[in-house]
Amino acid sequence: MSRRVRSFLTASVLAAAGMVALPSASAAADAPATVWACLPGVAPNPCEGSLATTYLTSTVLQPRKVAKVETPPVDAERPVDCFYVYPTVVSLPRTNAPNYVTSEVKSILEYQASRFSQVCRVFAPVYRQATLFGILSSGSGDAAGANGETAAAPAFALGYADVKRAWNEYLATKNDGRGVVLIGHSQGSGMLTRLLREEIDPSAEQRAKLVAAIVPGGNLTVKQGERTGGDLDQIPVCATAAETGCALAWSLYASAPTKSAFFGRTASSLRAATGLPLLPGTEVVCTNPAELSGDGGRFETFTRSERFPGLIGAALQVMYFGLPPRANTPWISPGERYRASCRRTRNGHVLLVRTASPGAFLPLESPWPDWGLHLADVNLPLGNLVRLVREKSAAYAAANG
């Protein structure tokens, strides 16, 4: 990232904050009760909305044409649960997000988590994540120091305490012996990676409940050339669609990552801020969900028809050359089609995206090239991910009654 672009973005966040940094909550303070943004059977629930979808046949370079409108069926059984931890979205002028559902949190639950409601019961706790303001004002977009230190670490520690508390509450009072899929993205994936490393991987009882962990954009590591090692000793990287008790992770890029890329590299500020160590002899995991799902590397993309709010929404407009297309349904399957394949490059292990339909365009790497297509890590292959959760859930239910 150029110094000019970084300065502009940082200044934008500071200006939005009124140039005043509000204090973060203290990790030493009494822990608040868990607030569930999505809880089965409790309204309002942004993870249980309409799944009606408009399928488009044309690309951004042509008049957009509607091929069909469908509503996918919700599995009658939904035999497993999904525990979802959302990415960095809150841009309020404070270091840590508040302990309630902001408009940005509500939107990301609709954009990502709600599509999974057709195959699992979705549980999504609110957590006091490190905000965009807190990350940029602390310089956490820069590389971590020589000892892995980062100024944002206390803010991330507060968020992790909330996630860990919610996970333990879920296991104690809501799980009822069901299998569970962990789903995260970005900061949420970092939180879940630490949870996997410290709580789930060492526990045979918790590992037995794990259907799969889907943690893109969080720089999960594995021993080079192996399926385990790195962050997790017992939980392997998924090798087949029906395999359970395994993990998937990837970092989307439209071109080979830069030497200062945030994702696909083991020495990342996100890992350091989340409290994950720099491990020698490891590489960042790259699993292609579109290969694992049996789709030959071809993404099945879904996004929302309404604009995403805040700074993330602005960055998404840059990525997709404007606002999402209009539709009478909350969901859209765009006309653009993409394929992807894992590549080891000089600067990281990433999932490289290319076009797969005539006249299609590659999204812009936004907000700058170091990010790659990080903002679309979940939505570009969202259909493939839902299919994988369905297959793994069926395999888990068959094996565990």
C-alpha cells in the first residue's frame, strides 16, 4: 500500500471519528452477558431472513438480464449448528465496538451468515471487536514488530474474551449434543483460529462436536506440505467434501500478492494482533471450496441487493465498480462467473481468482492491493460453502446418529 493511500484512509476514519479516539472497554472490567445477534427461535433474527434470489445472466458490461427468481429450500432437519463470528465491519469512533448489534453488524449477518440458515441453525454472538478506527489509528495495517507485538493486541484480546465466553455458553446451554460448524471471516476467523488452537484442538470432547471450521481471511497456518501442524495439531485441513472434524481457509487475490500483502502470509499483523504466534516451517492454508464442493473450481456467487453501510460498503463499491444491481429479492446471483485455484507465490499461499464467463470482469482489489479480494472471501464462493456445509452435516449426522 502506498503511504499516500494509507494516509488518506486513516485520515478518513479519524475525520469520521471527529478526530477523537474514544477509550476502549477494559478487559479487566466485569465481563458483560453475551448478546446473541442471531439465536434460533428469538426475534429479531437477521440470520433467518428471506432467501429469495434473483439470478442474472449478463455481466456489468451488458444490460443485466434476469434468468430466474428462486427461493432455495430450507433443510427440514438442519441436523447441525453453525457458530458464526463476523469480520471487521464496525467503523464507530472507538477502539472496540459496542456490545450491541450495530447497523454494520446486522448487514454482515445478512450478507454472510443468513445464507447458511438453509442448512444449519445459526448462532452469532456480538463481540467487542477491534473497530476499523481502532485498527487504522493503531497502525495495525503495518507489519508486526520483531517480537510479534502490535498496538492493537489489547483491543483484539477484549473481542476474543467475548467470543470465548459465547462459545462456552453455547456449549453449556444451547448445543444439546449437536455437531457444529464454525464460520468466520477476517477478524472473526482470527478469533476462531485462536479458539480452535486453545480450546477445541486440545479437547477430544470438543473436537468430537466439530463438523468443520470455515475460517477464510484469517491466515490459519499448517506445517508446510502437511495437513496438520502449525496452528492445529489434531484438526486437519479438509481433503474431501464429506470429511468432518477438519478446517478450511483461503485468501482471495486477483493477482499475485505483494510483499506487503495482509493475507496468505504467516507474518501478518492480523495473526499478531489476535495473539497467534509466528510459527517457523509453516504456511498459510489454501483450501479451494469450489474444488472441494465438486464444482471444478467454479464459484457459485451470491450477494445482497442492498448497499452495505459504512466504510466497508464504500470499499465494496470500489471492488464491484458501483452499487449492487437492483432486484426485487434480497439476494442476487451475479452474471459474472469466476474460477479459482490455490497458488504458492513468492509472497504467499493464496487462492487466485480468474474470470469464467464471456465479458466478465475481475473485481478490483480493494481498498488497496495488499488486501486482495479479501472483502469477497465469503460471498464469491458462498454457494459452494453452503453446499459443503450440507454435505459435511449429512456425513456427520450419519456417523453420529
